[in-house]
Amino acid sequence: MNNILEKLGQVMNQMTQEGYALIMLSILIIFFLLYIYSLAQEKKKLRKALEDNLKVFEKAFEISEDAVLILSDKNEVMYANNTMVRLLQLNNTFLLKSFKSIAEVKVKKDWIALDQFVKDNRVGTKEKVRSYRHAILKISEGDEIPINLYLDTIIMRMPNEVLCDVISIQDMTKEKERSGTHFKHQLTNLPNQLQAYHDLPSFFSKVHLEKNKLALMLLSLDNFSMLRSIIGYEQANAVLKKFATYLETLGLSLNVSVYHTFDNHFLLTVTNLHSLEEARTFVEDIQKQLALFYKIEDVNLHLTVSAGIAIYPDSGNIRKLLDNAYKSLAEAEKDGDGKINIFIPEEFAKDYDELRLNSDMPGALRKGEFEVYYQPIIKVENQEIVAAEALIRWKHPQYGLIPPDVFISLMEKTGFIIKLGQYVLEEVLKQHKRWELFKFKQIEVSINVSMVEINTGEFVQHVERKLGEHQVNPECIKFEITEGLAMINESETEKYFLALKKLGVGISLDDFGTGYTSFGYLKKFPADNVKIDKSLVDYILTNEEDQRIVKAIIELAHTLGMKIVVEGIENQKMVDMIASYGCDYMQGYYFAKPLPVFEFQKLLR
């Protein structure tokens, strides 16, 4: 019995131990399952937090051209935008994986793996973004890419706060291409004005290295706007391209830099010149080639180029060399086609400060510094005053009486000539009305007009309005335009002057004989008078060629029903000679110089 009880106790004890073990195993399994569940939940929360952050990042970075990468404090990829995926060639399962890059960067001298560079240069929470400009990126053995690299930090909630590294890479390849295009002339692909400004400081620095002279040469194809209107836009562009190619080839052979600065302007930087004459010869050789090198349908197109040259040290301060080259080009273009001008400071000394004059103009009009003078025009038949030319004078507080040839061209450049022209018209109409009221002899007054005024499109309407306002007979007013200006845009000039003729005012073609007006154009131009330029009269007493030209112009004008005015009459011999040619009117200092109105009107009594 005892043995039976002992065995029963042993069995019960064994069952208790096994049950306990089973219970413990069950508990362990439950805890393990709970741990797995909690991990899954944490991972789910992490994934959810990551997805929430990704939505924010996608809105912020997917439209960016910059490549953006975000790494956790454990170096896991938390985000990469599409640009970064393409740039670093990341696979589709990069999220939450450890970042190990095949890319290398070179910030200074040595190449280093991108992930190692990020670790070595991690940004602190209180630090500003670190930028590494002009770095280079290389993927495996691929091409080297110019980049700007930026490192920063950001706190992400995952759901706890995690400090992450932000890597931003700006691919500068396109920017480099864009900047290259930005510094090229669109038509000829030569370096442009911006590139010239960029290169000039290094060119100027050569002054300390070069024993010989340095030069800037500005070349301008003459009358290019007119040429374009004749041969057409495409042919004109072809001329520019061919000239650019020629200059570029010349530059390569002579170590000369060539820039296409503006429409028909080219800049050459030349070193190792020995003399001013060598610089002039250099441009003359270009002119000779230009005269022959372009054909249209086997016909040579005659082209000329004007040049302004500034040479160091002859032209003054090295830093003002470009300004001086532009000044010399302006002078060359004034002298006519195909001219070369070298800037010599003594020859360019100005009696007037143009900047001062330009700033003084508006105030001068308000202060009454401008005054209209009148020069009589004499009828040859009876030597009586029948007309006058209105001439503007500027009584400047510093310079005194300034000649019009000093300020008129400046006003045309700035557009102030429009206001001045309106002032002259107003003064002439007022004065004409005074003469009428006080019973002075009624005469015709000629007013010089600029194409700048006419091209406003409102000139004719303004004249009509002012004639009506002052109640002046239109036949007492005549407008003069120089032959050269009238030829620039023949159709527009003809249109506006026909409109003026309809108002009843007269038209005079001024400075005739200095331009290239054809017989056909003169025939259709609505002029009443032709005024022969003074330059054809200055030496008429001794120059037989001038005598023949003046005779021919008078005969031509009379054939077309126009009257002739000859200006520049200085003495009685000139009066007698020109009167014998059948001239209608004369004007010059022999009769009277331009006079203020109170002196001029004494001649009308």
C-alpha cells in the first residue's frame, strides 16, 4: 500500500512540474507574440510617420531641380526625391536602408565617398547650413559633374523626434550651359558684351606684363540699318555671320580676342602693338577684306566699316580704354563711312561737359535760358527781307552762349529735342502774332525740325493744333529738314511732309548737296524750297567744281518747280556770282548774323 501511494505521489509531482513548464512556455510564447506585435505596431507607426513625412517632403522637393536626400541618425535613408534617385542611381528599395553611396565628391583636392563626407561634416543643431560651392561629383567611373553641395539638419517625428541629415545637391551642368549661352551673341555665337566686361579686367592686367601697346578696337558696319532695309533681314544676318567668322579666324591666327557686342558692332582686344600706325594698318587690312568678301548673286556687296581705337598708354588711363574707344568710334562715324579714329586725349578735350549739359536741359527750359534768334533770308530780285530762319540759342549760366551744334545732337540722343522743338514752334507763332498786331512786315519763318520729333507720330497734329490756337496763317511757317535725315526713311518722311503740306505750311530740304538724294526722290519729295549747303559755297569763288555743282542744283530745282536758297553768303562777290546762276534767295553773315528778336525786327520796319 505504501509503495502504491509513493508511486502515485511521484506521478503527481511529475505532472505538476510538466504543467508548470507548460504554463511557463505558454507565458513565454504569449510575451514573444506580444513583443512581435509591439514591434509590428512600432514599425507600422514608423512607416505611417515616414509616409506622413514623405507627403510633406514630396510637396516641398519633388518639383525642385535640386537633388535632396534625408538620412536618419542611424544613416538610414528617410527620403530621396526623384532628382536624387536619378543622380545617385538608387534602387527601388532604398527607404529605411543604410545609405552606402557609390558616389564620390571632391570639395578641395581629394576625392571622398559621399556618405563618408556627410558623416565627417555633420551639421550641429545650432549650426547654419554648410555650403560647398564649386564641388565635383562622380558616380563610379562616370563623368565628373560640377555641383554645389549643401548640408543641414532637420528634426523628424517618427513618432519620437529624430535628428536627420539633409543633403542637397545642385547640378551646375545646366547652369554652366545657360551661362555659356548667356555670354554668347545669339546670331554669331561670338562672345558678347557681357563676356567682354568679364574678360576686360584680365586684359587690363596685362599692362604690367606687356612691354608694347595694348588696344581696344571697336568696329561698326556702316549704314547697317539702311542696308538691312535694302537686302532684307536674312541677307543682313548672313553678312554679320560671315564678318564674325572672318574676325574669329583672324583673331585665332593673331591671338586677338573678338566680341560681337551689339547688332553691327564688334570689339577686338589686341596686344603687342608697336605704334599707333600699326593699329591703324591693322584695321585698314580688315576694311580691304570687307570691301570684297560678300556677294549677292555674284555681285560684290560694297561694305565699309568705321573704327574707334583706344590704345594704352597713348589714349590715357587703362580703365577708361573702353569708354575712350566708344568716343573715338562716335567721332569716326561723324566723319563718314569707312573712317578710323584713334583716341588721343588732347584732341578730345571738350569745351563743354556733356553730362552737365544733359542734366541742365530741363531746368534751362523752365528758367528761360533758351532763346529764339532770327536770321534774315533775302530775295535776290530786290534784296529785301522776305523770310527768316528761326535758330535756337542757349544762354548757359556757366558757359554763356552755347552754339546749337554742341547741344542739338545731345538733345536728339536723349529725346529732349521734342520738348525744345515744341518750345521753338510756340515762340515763333507767338512772335508772328505780335508782328501781325503791331503791323510789322509779314514774313515767312523757317523752323528746323528733327526726325526724332516727326517720328513721335504726333508732330503733324501738334502743329495743326498750335496753328489754330494762335490763329497764324500756315503759309507763314516753313519746316526745314536736312537732306541726310530725309533720306533715312524716305517713305515715312514723304508721308509726314505731305500731311504738313495739307495744313498749308511750307517744306524746305536743308543742307542740300551733302547727301545722296536722287533725282527721282527729289522729284516726288514735297519740298517748296531747296537750301544749298554752306560747304558748297565756302570756296565757290575759286573752285570751279563747286560752281558747276551749284549751277546744276539750281537748274534741277527750277526744273522741278522748287525755289533755291543759298546759305553762307559772306561778301558781295558771292552775291553777284550766285545771283548770276538764277538763285532765288540768299542767307548769310553778309546780310546779317542770327539776331535776337528785338534786333531782328528793326530790319522789318
